[in-house]
Amino acid sequence: MKISEREFSLAIAIAVIGLAFSTRTWILYLNGLTPVTGLIVYYIILYAALYVLSRMGLVVFGLKIDDPIETFGLLTITFAFFIAVNWTCPYVQYVTTGSFAGASNVFVNNSEDGLTWYLWSQLIPQTPANLLILRLLTYVATPFILTILGGLLISGKIRIDG
């Protein structure tokens, strides 16, 4: 099981997106946008990322997805991407308000990054002192690992036999 340069590049790209788009400055910028402007910014990012990745041949590695395991691999990569560019978790609540309290559980937990934050915060206490660690685990490490896994599933380098 060898990770190709394309698989590794995609994982790095999504991890970098997560690192860039989870900064305090970026989240506070988003917090100041109207719902319409915010959605436009979100979709510009989504389109640009998908366009660049597709031009690089990295979105689905140029392979036709015709197997449930390959579909799961693509789903895993999609999940990782939305961790990196979705801003609905306790971290965002804390950055924008200075508190973990006050946001709806639906808002902060029923999303890719919300779930990932929640799972990591079960292992590492959700305190201001641990914000950087939880941020990096949520927005960088997890998308990186999931993208590698998804790429290996899509390429058939690992199989899940039932």
C-alpha cells in the first residue's frame, strides 16, 4: 500500500485549506458578513478549490467511481473537505463570542467540523488553553488523514471486504 504523489498532494492541499480557513482573522471576517455575502464567499471558495483540484486531476484521481468502496472513498474526501471549509463548531463560537456557550447544539455539532471537534474534545478538554491543539486536530490533521484514506479507497490500494 503506497501513497501516490497525487493522493499525498490532495491531503496536503485540504490540510492547508483547513489551516488557512480556521484562523481567528478569517473567522472574524466571516462573522462580519451578511448571510448573502457569506454564502457567496463560501461558494467562491468551494468553486475555486474544486476547480483547482480538478485541474490538478486530484478530485477523484481521474478514476471512474463505480464501486461502493470507491464511492465511500470519495465521500471520505468530501467529508474532509467540508471539515476544512465549514465553520460551525464550538471553536468558531469561541473565536467570535469569547465563549463556548450560547450557540445551538444543532449549529455547533451537526456538521463535519462540529462532529470532528466534538470527538477530539472528548479526548482533550475544550478549554481556551487547548484551542490551538483542538483546532489543528480538527481542521488540519483529521482532514489530512481522511483524505489519504479516501484516496487509497478510491484508487483501490486498500479494500474493505465484507
